[in-house]
Amino acid sequence: MANREPVDPAAAGGATPSRSRLLTGALPVTGALAAVVAIALLASPALRHELARSFARQHESYVELYFDDERTARTCPVTTTGDLALGVTVRSHLAAARQLNWNATARPSGATGTTVRHTGGTIDSRPDAAAGFTVRLTPPARHYTATIALGGRPERLTLHC
């Protein structure tokens, strides 16, 4: 039996299947699959709602809530009496001036059924103006989590000490 060498169809005068011909069969399948996925996604009410929100201009009504000093999150500042002292700023982006309620809690980390410290107050906010207040809490344990929240609003700060 003779040893046969592979023959290049182009050199032998034969035709090679072109790349575009190979992709021609995959294109309708890929297009049909993409159409099915798009229809399925658009059938989802949650996705339709999110798309509507993305393309509609939303009124910016939110409140910024942040620590006065960015080092607060790293140092958990305490006073000479051992109280936690946090300077907090509220910057309103609401349509009108409002009085906002705030509350702060300190809970021991990982403990259940132990003492929780609470404090709270109100702050007057005006659109595009900053207003500050100081939170003072006695830490309930060596390791604790302090949370500052605005009443009836989603904005909150959490500090792990």
C-alpha cells in the first residue's frame, strides 16, 4: 500500500467551503435564539418596569446622609467619657423644606438579648442645603454596631466598632 499525502483541495482544483457559507447556517439559529431571549425578557413585568424607569426622567428626591469626617468609619471616635460621638450631615434633595426624624442605635456585635442603646432627634432640612447633628451613644460592649437612620426614609449609616 502506498503512502498517501494529504491533498489540498484548492491546489487540486477543488473548491473549499467558504467561511461565509459555514456561518450562514449558524446565523439563523443565533438570530432565532436572540429573539426568543428578548421576547422572554420583555414579557417580564419587572424588566419592563426597570426599562421604563431607565428611559423616563426621574425627579431626584433623596437625602444624603454622611459622616462629617471620613476618618469616623476607621476610628470609631469616643469622647473622654467613653461615649461614641459621631458628627453626621444631612443634605436634602427633596422638593421642599422638611423636618426629618433621625434615630441611632448601638448593638453589641454577635450578642443577642443584650443591652441596646438608643437616641434620636429631629433636624430641619432645606433643599440643597446641609445641616448637621451629633450622635452621642454609650457603647454597649467592646465590639458593637452603630446605625443612624432617617425615619421613614431608606438612607442609613452603619458603623462597625
